[in-house]
Amino acid sequence: MEKVTCCCLRNGAPSRSYFKPSLPYTIARSTSPPLPPCRRSISVFRCILNNPKRATGNSVVDVTAGSNTRPRGGFSFDFEKYMSANGNAVHEALDRALPVCQPERLNESMRYSVLAGGKLVRPVLAIAACELVGGSAAAATPVACAVEMVHAMSLIHDDMPCMDDDALRRGRPANHVAFGEYTALLSGDALLALAFEHLARGCADLGVVPAERALRAVAELGNAAGAGGVAAGQVADKASESKPVSLAMLEYIHLHKTARLIEAAAVCGAIVGGGTDGQIESVRRYARSIGLLFQVVDDVLDVTRTSEQLGKTAGKDQAADKATYPKLLGVEQAQAYMAELLAMAEAELQGFDAERAAPLHHLARFIAYRQN
């Protein structure tokens, strides 16, 4: 599961720039034909295993070019500015949303992990999906905050000794190291509860999101956080340690543990934005692809980058004898699968207005080519 920057109140305030791409990039388009959109689930490496020749040459990154590319339609799009502006807005909304509660230690622990800055991919994805179907960023803000609270909860619990036992998150002490195990556990629980309270109250207070949309978003996020998503994936992941794991089981783990919450962020954004059922399902397939892509990239970076470059312990999955995409496929074919997932995600955006879809195109490519 991806690691985000932790910010301790005792160790100084977080940076005010919440989106810092590692390198500017442009994407050279694949010379391979795009894959058909995924349907009920993503087909496990079928494209690679059935045609090994596609394992190389699918796409490359030109890191010397600027980050602002010109999509179809002739308009320019400043992706870094879009991420920064929305990331700052979400951070401020989260700061307001977090309660000033007693005991103070619980309050500090919650803020420590939520106000971490970092990429804020999930909240910005919720906003972009809402705008894609004609909604406003304001309508998506309660969703964006709720999704980030659930994500922060998952990271707090993921780091604990009974789970991944990780002492660091982006170079800072994990929550349970900074505040103790019982406080970390309970602050995660409190964030999970707060997420749904904030989503429901926020939509009602705005007055622009009909109650039926808000209820549908609450149900979607609840499924993603529980037995239909993060919890199921985490249990399957722990149960699979030091055991032979098939590609199908590896996909199950990461579609639930990582991709499901990314999927829910986008779907909830499209729901509150008033998307049609067809639009929402296209957004779902797009987000499912980039969610799994996020995990494949994580696995590749874990074996190709150092701890200093990643800001977290490199090679941890290998040391724990966990199944990963590079372990089962090799690094080269795992990278080829990344290109296939990117193509699948972008194929789902073809039916939307090109200008509204630009943030999602760029976000998919950012996930594919990130360096940490």
C-alpha cells in the first residue's frame, strides 16, 4: 500500500506545497493498439502472458520535456497547477473538518496522519471525476475529505506491528511510533467514523447534492473501506505471506487493498456530480485500472529504488516474502503491464469531453510514471 508523507505536530508544520512531481514528463504514446476497456474485473496479465513480445517498447518517458502537454482539442492544461490548487483546497478543508476533541492526544494523532500533505491523489481524483460529469469542485469536497480520512486510517493501521510493522512513513515516525499503539488504533477508528459523518453532513450543508446521491456515495465508500475493499484485501494479503500466491490471488489482494479506495474516490465524485449510470461505470473502470496501476508501480519502485529515494524502507515486501508483480512476472513484464493498465484507463475517457477529461488523463500518467 502506498506510503504518504506523515507530518508530526511536534516536528514542524507541513510544507504548503502538497503536490511535488518528481520530474516533469511527457508520455510517448504506445505503438501497441489500445486494449479494450476492462469489464467486471481486470484480466490478470492475460495480455502479457499470451503475447510476451508486448513486454517491451509499450511506452517511454521523456523526462527532459515540460509537464504541460497539449491534449486533443488544441487546449493546454497545466497539470501541476491543477494538482497544487486542488490539493491546497482539500488540505484546508481537512484542517477545518478535523474536530478539536479531547483527549488532546487523540486529536493530535488524527491530525498527524490526515494533514500529511503528499500527493493527495484520491481527493483530487474525486474532484476531477465530479467535474468530468459536469459537477463542481465544491460538490466533491466532502467526498474528497472523507476519502482522505479513510485512506489515512488505512495507513495508520497498515503500519502497526500486527500488520506490516513499519516504523516509518515518508521519513517520519509512523503514527503508532509517535503516539503509541492504542492511540494510533483508536485514531484510525475515529477517522473512519468521521469520514462518513463528514460526507453526510457536508453534502447536506452544501445544499447542491441531492440526498439520494449523498446516500449512494456513503454506500460506495463504506463498501470500499470494509469487506468489499480495504479490509478484505488486507486480510488476504496477511494470510498469503510466505505462501505460494497465484497471479489471480495477487490481483484480488491489490484490487481490494489499494485499487478499491481509488475506485471509490472517483465513483463517489461522479455520483455527487450527477453523472449518469453509464458515465459512473466508465469512471469506475478507469479508476479500477489506475488503482491497480498504482500498486504495480509501487511494487516496481520497491525493487528498483533506494530507501532514500522512496522515503520509506525499500525491499520490505521482498524481505517479508510477499508476492509482488516483479516477483511473479519480473520487472520488465511488470512494467509492460503498467503500460497496458494505462491504456485501459485512458480508453475509458474517450467518450467524455476532452477538456474535462484532461485532469484524469494526466493523473493516470502521473501515477504510471511517478518516481516515489
